[in-house]
Amino acid sequence: MMFIIRSAGDWPDRPDVEVKLSRETPATVNDAAGKSDFFCLGEPDAIAALRAAGWNVVELRDGYYEDGAGGGVAIWGQGKYWEIRDTHFTVKEAVGPAGQAEGATTNGEIVNVRRAIFGA
């Protein structure tokens, strides 16, 4: 599951949390000055532990979160599925149902239709 850790410093160094992307916290967010958003992967128990330790954890809703450098993070499935993008149209890394295509087979193997057609 992907979520944001909003911090004025670094992110927590935990083996159960992986930082995928960072950005300056958008100015539209209250008290954003000097803070960064770290887009992280982790399980619900890691989120609970971070909150218990006092970290500001923001759960993500479906949408697109710009990184301030021309790319961003696309989220759907309440943070379960995501794409890290270099640009609006270039997927750098992804986890989601497209990588789990079912039904299309060749010689008994599952075919990732999206990768076969688009190379992503």
C-alpha cells in the first residue's frame, strides 16, 4: 500500500517501509513550509506503527500526485495500485492489476497484455 510520510526532515529508517519518490509538500497544504512528502510503500501495520511513533502519515486517495519535476504518482484502488511516472505519459515503475493480467495465455503462460502492447 502506498502512503505519504510528511516530514520537516528525513523519513523513518524502517525495514518495513520503502520510499519510492519525494517532493516538496505543496503550498496548498496547511503548514507546508519546509516540509517534504515521501511516497512510501508499507503494510497497514507499518502505517499504524509510524502513527504511534508520531510520524505524520497521509493515506492516499485515487488520483495523480505531481512531484514538481514533471512526473508524479498515479494511485488507484485506495493506495493498493500505483505508478511512478517520469512524465505524465512515461511509467517508470508500477504495481497494479495490469501486471496481473488474467485470462490471456500462450502455451499455458499468463501474458501481460499491457507490457506486450505498450512495452510498459
